[in-house]
Amino acid sequence: LGGFLTNAFLMTVLSGSMVLYFGSHTSAISTLNWKNYTAGQEKAPLWASFVSWMVVMMPVITISAGYPIQSASLANNLLNGISVSSWHAIIYPFGLPNDVVEHQPLSTESGHSSSLGNPTWPTTRAKVVARLASVLPPLIPCLFVKDASKIIRVGGLVGFLISLLIPCILQLASMRVFGRLWPHAPNPSYTPYSGFYSRYPAIAVVLCLSCVAFAYSTYDTVRRLAQG
């Protein structure tokens, strides 16, 4: 909770001060507000132009640096989260080659044959497909949508799922598993790492408020996109 409150306070101060400074011409993309920054002068001095360029380019630099790492991490999660048989159905739609068996042994990234004489998993083809599946989907909509604010509005909805809804659901699921594995435990919601917000009432409140916020944000996003 402390992290959420701190983040909310800092974002409120940042966005509020930006609106007060730029007024009614505030851009939906906060960094673009600095595109024509002149430090209050008719012609921007050299240092003001440098600050403007750094602020505008910062998202491009950070996203370009993090995108390959995040895509590789997602590809590895896909390779580990989807069963080998399902991957075989995807990458070999017309049947398995003779040198590929149904259940491949796990291996390192070497790509060489295992001690059993079978090609190791994941194969090169599986890794290529997984990485393309991680890289291409975000890029394709960007070819047709030039307004970055629309992409950010839609992408921002995922934040409700990742930071609020999914943690609550995982907490409830882990408590149920704990209660099933240790039925004689007096309180399945208590562990050495638990606090007040790990109990059922707090989880229910956060889950309900998150659902309301997610529903309203979804409605507002659809309404704004429909208005163009």
C-alpha cells in the first residue's frame, strides 16, 4: 500500500505541476509538452533546446533499450509455459520430422543434441517462433495508429490487471492451495511475510475497487477512441 500511495502522490504532483505550467495546451503525451520549450524566452537558448530534446527523446531511448530484453523474457516464458506437445503442433503443423520425438528433454541454449541422441528443446525453430510472437504483435498496431496517446490509453488498461487484479487473484489462489495442503493450519492467510493487507477483507476491498476502476477506465478509453 505504501508503494501505491507514494506512486500516486508523485504522479499527482508531476501531472498537476505540468498542467499548471502548460495550461490548456497540455499534450496527452507528457514528454511532448517539452517539444517547444523555450524557458520563457522568444528564442530558446541552447541549454533549453538540449533539455527539450532530452525530454522528448527519453521515451524513445528507454523503450528501444528495454524492448529487446522484455521480448526475450516473454519468449522464454512462452517456451516454458506452453507444453512441448503444443509447441510441436504449432511449429510442425504437418507432422513431426523423423528426428524429433514427442517429448523432448529440456536443455540449455546450446542447441546441440542431448545425451539421448534427440535434438534438444527448445529447438531453433521454436525459439524463432516464440521471439517473433513476442516482438511482432506490439509493432503491427503501431503501423496503423500514429497517435501514441491512443496506444498508451489502451496499454494503460493492462496496468490494472498486472498491478491490482492479478495479484489479488494470485493471493486468493495461494491461500486456497495453502489451506488444501495444510488443512489443520489455524489461518491460511498468515505467513511470516503476511500483513493486514494479506487477509480476506483487504483483498476483497482492493479487488472490488480495482474492478470498478478497470471498468470505468475501459469505458472512458472506448468513449475517447470512438470520438477520435
